[in-house]
Amino acid sequence: MLLSEDAYVPALRWRQSEYQALLRLRKTVKDQIVPLITIPDVEFDFELWRDKKTVHEHVLPFVGRYHDKWGQRPAWITLDEAIAKRRMDDRSHVLDYVFNGLRQRNAKAVPGLPLDADPETIAAAARVVARDGQGSAIIVRLEDLMIDSSKTKVVTLAKDLQIKLTEIDLIIDLKAPNFEPYDAFATLLTAVMPRLGDLTVFRNFVLVGTAIPETFAGISAGTDEIPRHDWLFYQTLLMNLSDGMRRPAYGDYTIVHPNFEAKDMRLVKPAGKIIYTTERTWATRKGGSFRDDQNQMFTHCQEVVRDPRFNFRGEGFSSGDAYINDCAAEREGPSTLGRWKEVAINHHITLVVEELANLAAAA
């Protein structure tokens, strides 16, 4: 698969809010994105103090859900580091199990491997690549770029997968760095990226990162704004690329921090909130405990529709916007915290696709 100049790569962990957000995207938006999907580790049951499911039970629904939510559209699929070390009931590797199932559904999925993947995961990915002939993604972290041997490691991994560099999708995953000051970070990144060699050789070249906070505990109640440093930095980076240097496709973690982990809900009372992506910020509307007052979401939605800081795009913009609009009019109920995460992700993806299209048109 070859990405278009204005393609968007949302990095998603395969949880209900994320895959429902994908499902409810408009077709025109779906056509412009290729998600980087991570199969997360098994969730922990804090009350029983054990995993909620076995690895087999956890992974078993993936193929069917992928087919139902994303169909035969392309995506990269990678594994959380913890689950990559665990095995299915028949002792098969999770990658083998997943891609054997996807292959039967004619899915256009491509495996993704971190640069430091363990030997068994590399071997499983090599089997997938040999069967499917769709190449592979190699995911390089910022700390990988800081070492002189990064190119050698990429070349070695490609050899282990028995594919050429032209069949590799190179994804630089910044996670959540300090993007400021933008010019200084852009100078650093443009200086170290050539350590990977000729970037034009790779099939695709993607840059992923986020400035979303790991927790919203410090976000003020009422209306607040968080700068979208990752998106603002990306635009600065493009202006700092030297002549002939390959332009990376843009990716981010939508509105979920890459280190997000489920917490013991007996000990926390998450606030009712809406995260609404705007041109330069994540505008937030936050109240008290959702569990204690679900009806607060009616007021939050009314403020999103009314307050110019949100620049509400209207019910026709995305399914997320339609839900906010209907909740503001009390035609929809307050639902669940998971649904509000889905609403935020769905709106975010739709907006970023529009932004990238505008950026490409202006180039």
C-alpha cells in the first residue's frame, strides 16, 4: 500500500471506543486514513487481582471485529510489548493467529514491528510477510534515532523479515516528547532522521506523536484548552525540511495518550468531560464525577455548541459532532464515558483528515 500525500495515520489501541470511532467515520474520511492498530495487553481485574481473560480469550474476537469495523481497508497491526511475549492456547504466536484469521477474510493488513522486537515475534512476522507478500512496517522510536547504529538495525530487521527496504513502511514513533520550541525540535529531528539512510527508499515514511496529556486530572473544571503541540510542530517540521528530504506522513494518538492504562475504578471517579479538537487546541469541557452526575453531559454539550472556543463544526461534520448536537438538545442521553471517548476520537480523525487535505492543497 502506498500512502497519498495527505494520508493520515491515527495510532489506535484496539479498544471499543477506538474501533467504534473507526466504524462510524464517513466513507470519504475512511478513504484517507491508514490506522496503526496496536493489540493491547489483557486488562487486569483489580477486584479479583488477576487478568480478566486469558490471552486466547482476549485475542479471539479481534479478527471478527476487525472485519466488522474496518473490513478490507488497509491498516498496520502491531502488538503491545507484553502481549507479544504471550501465547495462544495452542502455543501459537499472537501474530500468526491474528494474520491467519485476517487472511481468510481477505484483509489488507500489514504487520508492524518495533526495532527491538524479540526473535520469536520477528519470526512470526516473517511468516506473515512470506504468506501475504504485503511487506511490513518497522517502528523506530526517538531514542532509536539517537544511536549511530539505527540504520544497521533497520537493515538487519529487514533481512530477518526477508524483504527489501522498498517493502518497508518506516514509522517513527515519537510517543509524547516535548515538542517545544518547535524550531529547535525540528532541527534535532531533521539532523537525526538521515541516520536511517536514504528515506526515499522506504515504501512509506510516517511520523507519529502526541501532545495529549497522560491524565486530565490537572485540566481545569469548566472550559479549558490544551495546545496541539504535535500538529503545530508537524507544520513547523515541514517548513524546516531541506531540499530533497522526504516529507513524512502525519500520524498521532488522537485524544488518547500512548501510555494509557485502565485504572481500578473502585478507587477513582473520572470526571464527565468532552475533548473537542480544534485547529490549534484540544478544547475541553470538564465537570465533576460522571458516575455521580451523568446529566452534566447535557450542559457540557450545550457549552460545546455555544462557546466559540470550541468552534463547533455542526452535526453534519462527523458522527461525533452529531451526537454532541443531539445531546445538547437532549435528544440523546449521557451514555457512557467510553462513548464520549469514541465521540472525541471520531471528531478528531475527521478534523485531521480535513486539515491534511488543506495543507496539501496549500503546498
